[in-house]
Amino acid sequence: MLRILTDSTADLPVALAQRMQVEVIPLQVTFENGDTYRDGLDLPPEEFYQRLSECHKLPSTSQPSPEAFEKAFNDAREAGDELIAVLLSSKISGTYQSAQIAASLVDYDKIYLIDGLSATLGNQLLVRLAVELRDEGRTAGEIVSILEEEKHKVRLLAVVDDLKYFRKGGRLTGAEAFAGAVLGIKPVVGMKDGHVALVGKARGLPGAYVALFKQLDQDGGLDPDKRYLVGYTAHHRAMEPIQKYLIGNLHLPAAEVFHIGPVIGTHAGPGAAGIAYFAKGED
């Protein structure tokens, strides 16, 4: 049997993970009063974003311990199963490193770790691809080889509504955030090969969505033959311009939509929306 595992930042809903037989290892979010919750399990997104908007200090996020992975890896070893783990980019979190430590402790050569080089829906794309390949009867080696190639084609672009969460997280100075608030500047952030970067900005949300669409086109465009996903934080309407672009401009079916969970949402803040897709024409 082939097991597939990921971490909670893939924002894979519990029911969907169970249906696809994917095990999810949660990260954690801790509020300033000490309350700690398992990402995707203990706190509904609606309640999380309400609490986030009221916080004076940004919640802290923490990776799973090696022990959390070790149990899953031992279970696979005892059953004689193979296991493929698709995990949050090692360039922004220690989650992958925790899994490496656990794998070295278990010392079982049928465990395959993949640094997804992405986050949230970007990694969910890889998890969903792994499931499809598993269900087609591909071997673990074949799946790992395909995922290692395809992960470099994954793109994640998002419009962020409020810069204060980037400021609170130390990603912007107070002056930059203040200027953004006064001028109505909305950033577009992107993720490629494991890193998060500012890829565009515009005055007002409509302009930011246009900047996102331009970036999508400049980066090779979306491969319409592969899965693409749309996500949002707190406000469902934030993703509507992206859906309209997919349907009206690219003449594609509407994307599946997901509510982004607490760990990623801590840094993006309420009102963000984004799209994850495979770039077209990439080697």
C-alpha cells in the first residue's frame, strides 16, 4: 500500500483529505494570550480571522515536531507500506526538516520526502497530483519522479488587502505599512521555487487584481490542462475577481475554492485572495 502525507498548510479540508486517504500533520497557531490551536482542526477559519483582526500582536506559528512525523512513519514501516510526504517549502519553515529528522530516526527506505517548494494551495496541487497518480497505479518511484519535476512548475499568486499583517510579521517596516494604508497600496505576492516575494503592487484592490493577472501572463500563463485552485482569507467575495478572470478572460471552468487556514492566514491577514496553478511552457 502507498500512503500519502502532507502538512496542514496545504489547506486540505478534513473531509477531502479523508476521502482521498491523505494523512495530514498539523502545524500550530498560538495567540498572544497563550491559546494554542492545531491548524485546520481546532479552530474554524471564520473564528480564527475574527480573533486575528482583534489581535494587538500577531499570533505565532510553529512547525510540527519530529515526533509528530515519527509516529506516521513508524506506522507505515510496521505495515510494510510506502509513504510519500509532500511538505511546506523548507525555505520558509522547518516543517520539512522535522520530517527529515523523523525519517532518519525511523530508518525505513520506503519513506520519500518531497520539499514542495510552495505553500497552501500550491502544495495542495502536488498532493492532489500524487493521489491521482497513486490511484492510476503508478509506483512510488514514478510518483516521486513526477512530483519532483512538476513542483518547479507550480505558481502561487495572491492579492493582500491589508499590509499591517506583513508589518506585524516583520515583513514590512511601519513606515511602509503606513504609506500603504494612506495611499491604498495593495501588494501582489508570489511564490516560486520556495520563496515568497513581492511581485507587484497597485493603488486599490481592482488595480492589484489586474497586476496579479499581468504577472500570471508574464510568468508563462496557466496550463489549462492541469488543476488550478483559488483560495481566500475570511471574505469569500475576495476571490470573485479571480474566478471572473478565469471564466471571462481565459474561458476556463471556475476553480475549486478553499478557505485558507490559520497558519498561512496569520501572515496574509483577512481579505487576501489568490490562485495556485501549474505554469504553461516550463521545462
